[in-house]
Amino acid sequence: MTYARTEPVRADVRDDYEISSTLPIQGSPQVFWPDGTTHHNPGLTEQEWIGGIPRIQDADPSLVHELLREKVVSADPIGAGPA
């Protein structure tokens, strides 16, 4: 898809837009990790769709922290502590 613009566009925003068209985006929020994995709605553990709108039934905020800790430590061996 190409848009005609009359004002300048920031190159980093344009590049992010181009990259996003190649990603398996399911919705928002969605986290893409440095190792290539992704999580859609991390921490939202149960939802029900009513009339096309998701209704959150249960959430686990600690899951977000666990995922972050796991991904940061696995991506940064220095942060993992002494070998």
C-alpha cells in the first residue's frame, strides 16, 4: 500500500511501518521479543467475545513480569549472573 504525502516523513517511522507489514500481528497489545517469538495480550488469560468485542474475564499481571524476566535474561547473558 502506498500513500501520497506532501510533507516529509521520518525515515524510522516509515521503516517501522514497512517492517510491520511482514509481522504476524494479531492485535494490540502484542510484544515481539528479540528472539523472534511474540505474545499477544500477555497476561490476559481468559476472555470471552461478545458481539465482536473481547470481554476480559481473568488476567494475570505477574505473567508479563515473568515473560520479561525470561526474555531479558535469555537475550543478555551478562544479566544472567556469573557462569
